[in-house]
Amino acid sequence: MKNSEINIHFIVGMSRAGTTWLMLCLNNHSEIVSFGETGFWGINKQKNEVYGAEEMKFLKEKLIHLGNSQPDLCAKEGGVGALMAKLLDEMIIDNKKYARKDIFIKLLEQIAKCNRKRIVVEKTPHHINHLTEIRSNLPNCKVIINQRDAKDFMLSYKHQGDRKRDAVKESFKKMYHPLGCTLVYRKYVKSINNALKLENTLLVKMEEIEHEPEIVLKKVQHFLEVNQLEEIQLPKANSSFPEGNSQQLQVDDLLWLWLFRFIPKMELTVKQRLALPFILILSILSIPVWAWNVISILRSVNLRRGLLKYLFGYLQK
């Protein structure tokens, strides 16, 4: 396969909105290799346009463990992360400087070559905030944008730490506040609306994935211009509540979504309606404690990178 034949595209949008499901599905297509999350244009972007040894060492440290959730991808090379780390090592040894764009293309070319596929789809949700730069460097790329209903997003966001070990689970709980979550959702909606004004973008809603996954996959394949449509659906997975232990939003959660007009109304009992002013006051009073918790946890030297990535990485401008 010649490098000029490789097409590079992106999955972006809201986290907790089916981006991983779509990535895994596409990766089973005979023409497509899909993986994530590099954060190359966002959380892992270096300030210099041209990368030298130091910048590439930083990238290697961030990317070396990439793809652990896809053990079959580039397995002979030790995985996607190991493959990219090896290429970065070679570039460091060459002692040359490379434009940011050229490094990204070289990394994805290696992944395409390793898997003998012509289309590479990189999945990093918070890249939704960096499409202007991505498009300036890769003008022919197509962008799939995932979006989710406000209540479902908040529910998944609120409980995303439930499957973690106890210490990490506790950190997720301390970093959650319905106001913070609502602001994250608002940022996502604004970024998505701006992105949809660009050409070569496709919106995929979580509700479509849940109810019509086959149609979604056919629509995405058409969008990516594959040579042949394939049946590539994977079994439905619920990453938020895999054991079926579904959760419910509390009144204060719904209240903030309603105040920001993301839901038209709240279905409340008479008792809950009477208590609503007190619930709002208590929620407002808890904001300073929540803010202090966020600052304290983010300053901790033991903070897991995943915590920052999932909670705040996609808020970068």
C-alpha cells in the first residue's frame, strides 16, 4: 500500500456518546483501521509548530500505552502504542525536526501499513474543539461527530468512575457537580454546532446508535466512501452500567439542566417541587467545596491522566 492512498479521518464529539462503540465497529471493516485516543491536536499538543527530540519524547510517553483496549490491533508490533513509540524513537535518533502535521501523518501511515488498510480513523472526543487546526493541516479529512441527549450524558458522566478502584472512584465523585457537568455539556453543544457548519462532517446521535445501529454503520460507511458496504455491527455494550445496575438522576441534577434549558421540564412530585428552592440553595452552597476538590485533585502528583482527560481535556480551546 502506498502512503498516498491513505485517507485520514476523525471521530470527535461528546465523550460518553458512543465514540468507542463506533471506533470498534469501524475497526472491523476490511478497509478501515480505527483507534484512539491520541489527543494529538488537543491535550497532548505541544506549543511549537515544529517538533524536536524533546517534543517527540513527550509524545512517546503519552502514546506508548495507547490501544491497550484493542489488543489485537498491531499485535505483532506490541500494540498501537508500541508501534508509534518505535517510530518516534527512530525520528528522535535521526535528530531532525518535523512539522506537527508530518509527525501525525507518519504515525497514522504506520498504523495503516501495519493493518494493511487504506483508511485510518482516529478517535479523540475533545478534538471537537480543535477542528479548525486539524482542517488547516488535513483539509480532506472527514469528521464524524457524536452527540448525546443531555440527561443521558449527565447520567453517564456522573457515574463514569463507578467501575474504577475505590480511590479513583472517590476522586470522580468529588469532581462531580451538576453545574460543572452542565457547563461541560454546554461547551460540547456549542463546539458541535460550530463544527457542523464545516464541510465533510457527519452527526451521529447516541439515540440512533441505541435504536438503529445497522443504519448508523451504513451511513458512516457511505460518508467515509468505502468501496464496499459491510456488515460490521458489534454487540451492544453499555459501558456506563455493564452489570445492568442503572442509575437515576437526582433533582439537583435535573434542576441545573433545566436552568440551562437543556430539558424542557422536570417531572417532580409535589414534595419535590416544594423542596426545590432549598435544593437549589444547597447545590449553590456546595459549589465552593466542589471547586476546592477539583483544584486539590488536579494538583495531586498522583492524579491519573485519565481523570484529567475525561473530565477536562475536552474543555480546552
